[in-house]
Amino acid sequence: MPDHTPDHLSEQPSTPEVHRLKANSVGVVGVVFMAVATAAPITAMTGNLPIAVGAGNGTGAPAGYLFATLVLTVFSVGYVAMAKRITAAGAFYGYISHGLGRIAGMASGMLAVLAYIVFEASIVGVFSYFAQTTVEDQLGVDLPWIAYAAAMLAATAVLAYFDINLTAKALGVMLVAEIAVLFAVATAVLLHGGGPDGIPVEPINPKNAFTGTSAGLGLFFAFWSWVGFESTAMYGEESRDPKRVIPRATLISVVGVGLFYIYVSWMTIAGNGLSGSVKVSHSTGPLDLFFDPAHSFIGAWAVDTFQWLLITGSFACGMAFHQCAARYLYAIGREGFLHPALGRTHPAHGSPYIASYVQSVIAVALVAAFWLTGQDPYIHLYTLLAILGTMAILIVQTLCSFAVIGYFRRNHPEDRHWFKTLLAPLLGGLGMIAVVVLLVINMDTAAGSAADSLLFRAIPWIVGLVFSGGLALGLYLRARHPRRYEIIGRVVLEDAAERTDGDGKPVAVRSQAAP
């Protein structure tokens, strides 16, 4: 149940002195790069489309991406409305604490921390798999996957230490490259008139999103392809003019990525032919769904380039998730929860360097645990941690939708709108609930051969325990430490959050930034 503690109480001197992230470090383009990098188009396409085509909604997979684009766009309408009012590094954590209450905010914050922490280690797994196979195939050098994992973890830690602008530039280069090769292959198919069946329209017929062997599985993988787009709000404190930058970057990320996924998946199926796409997706080489059109319509060099870009694309994704995890740890740390040292920022770079160090240590520990127990980097490390993180973040996204309704019901009557702050977040929340159900129903298939592992069976319990632990912590603080309780989700960027007093009238925001 949401609590209705008057927001003006959070303006008392109990608000801690905090270190701020470096302001004006990144603009719209940089934030979009960070968000799209977490979605990782090349990894999402090569990892998810073959499964959707082979075992999900078949050649209707592009229509599945169309459906996901519509649902996530509706979700983003409410998310953007909240972003215009509240700007903080812990996006969901702050939004839900304002909309559904501090207890729900704390529980959601813990779930979001869990999700982004395990996402980095998950992506290290798929990066190591791509790097090991590509280097061996093209250079004849056979190194253990842990060597590539160690290299990625070290490079990510170094880049995260510096100004976020440096990371945004690095991600920008990698992101442009991976988008370019996917777009080039898709466009080559289009210009050549497609493959055996020409350019069929069946794949983008909306009704075909709900057909195939398992439409639910196909739709789940379509939604999975967007995980990370919501990270735009985490960079509000570091962006220029966050009330304008974050909403714009969010919508660009959702709609832009959606149109790109639809186009690439449609042309990929066209390049292989309808029956050929299903056959290749069922084969022992599902990546040939992309490699075959690249070879046929561009040349062998395109396949080689594609393989290298799988490496850089997954690296960019992992680095972006590291930044997300560090900012959530920082957001909770600077409010005095977990350890206050997490809330420190670098005096020169303005980066959350302590939180970044902690995230690096956790990622190293997770990767090492899988390596020492003889697990496969793709089958186990990538797949299992991706499912764990996805389940956690989808639950948080669902709560965020309803938080938008709760927040605007009590605040800012001038901004209330029947669609933007009520119907859109309601539909978005219901859509997210449907995606969570799809995940639960299709977990065994999504996990593949890793479904027999102990970790897989423990995933729902881990998510439930973390969420329950957050609820318990919130209730404990409310009962025993009310001054600390009032701070939950309340450290925000000074000029981007408007609070109300008990009568619903705006009051000034009090912010104490460290010198």
C-alpha cells in the first residue's frame, strides 16, 4: 500500500549532505547512445531473433517487435511525464518512492540494483563467447573464455572511473558500427528484392505476432530486446537541461530502436526466405540467419565484420549496464542506505567511482563463480543472469507505471492528463504485467539447456527475497528510524523536482550538495 507521508517532511534538515554527479556532462545524443547501448541492437537481434523465429512466433517475429514497440511507447509516455518532474540517478527508485510510497520505492530500488548488477556479468558471458569463437575462427588463437572476460571487466572499470562523457563517446563509436552493419545487410536485402520469396508482407502483419509455435515466447524475446532503454533517466543529473533531454532521449530510444528492430528482422527473414528462416533458426548454426544474407548480398568480408562487431556490441552493452548499476548503488548509498561511501563522487571526474569499484568487484565475483564451477559463458553465465535480471527489472517497470498514476493523482494538477498521466501508464502497466507472465510461462524454454541448473530454479526465489527484503527494510526504517525513512528516494537534482506540502501546494526543494 502506498504511504502518504507529506512530501514537505523530506525537506527537513535530515536530508544528508550529498556528492553530486558532474552536471552538463552529456547531451541528448550521449544519453541516447547510453540507452541504446544497453539494449545492444546487434546482440538483441542475433541472440533473440533466431529463437523467436525457430521456437516462438515464427516468421511473424517482426510483427512481434511491432507490438512491443507500441506497448513500450505507451509505457514511455507516463515514464516521460515523471522524468519531467523528478531527476535522480536512481530513476525507478525515486519515481516509485514518490508515486507509490517510500516502502515500495525501497523494495523496487533493491530489485533494480539486483537487475543491473547481474546484467553486467551476464553480458560479460556473451562477450567472452563471441570473442573466443571469433578469435579462434579468424585468427586461429585459442584462449580460454575467462581471459576475454577479465579483459572486458578491466576495461569497463577503467572507463567508468572517468567522466561519463568519455564512456558516451566510446559507446557512440561502437554503437554506430553495430547499427551500420545491421542496417547495411538489411538494406542490401531490400535493394536486391529479397531472397527466395521476395519481400513478403506476412512478417509485419500485426496478427502474425500472435501465431507460430509459441507466440508468447516470441513476444517475450521481443520485449527482452529492449531491456535497458529506461536507463535514460539515470543520466538526468549529468545531462544538460534534464527536463528536456531525458524525455526526448527516452522516446527516441524506444521508437528508434523499435523501428530498427522491425526493419532488420523483416529484411533478415526476407533474405533467407520464409521457410528458410525457420530452417536456419532450428539448425546448429542459428547465427547463419544473419551471416547467410550478409554473405549472399554483400560478401564474405561482411560476415567477418559482423563477427567482430558482435564483440564490440556486447562490450558496449556491458559497459552501459555497469554505468547503470553504479548509479543505482550511488543513489542508494548517498541517501545513507547500504554504505554511505557508495554516494561519493570523484572530485575531478564527477563519476560515482566508489559505487563503480563495488560494481566491478561484484561482477568479477559473479564471473569467477561461474568459471570456477565449470559453467559455460553463453549457456549459463549469459542466459541465467539475463533471465534473473529481466524478471527483476520487468517487475520494477510495472510498478513504475502505476507510480506515475499515483504521483500525478496527488501532485501537479496542472499536468494531469487523461492519457499521459492515467490511461497511458495504466495500459503500460498492464502490458508489463503481461510480459512478466510471458516470462514466467516461457522460462524453461528461454533458459534452454541451463533450465536444469540450481540457479535457474532459484531465480523466482531470489527476486522474491530481494523484493521482500526491501519491503522489510522500508518498514523497519519507518518504525525505528523515521528521519532516515523520510529520505528514501528524496535526494534529487535541485531544479528538477517539485514537491508539495500537505495541502498540495508547491514548496521549495532543499538540496545540500557537497562542496
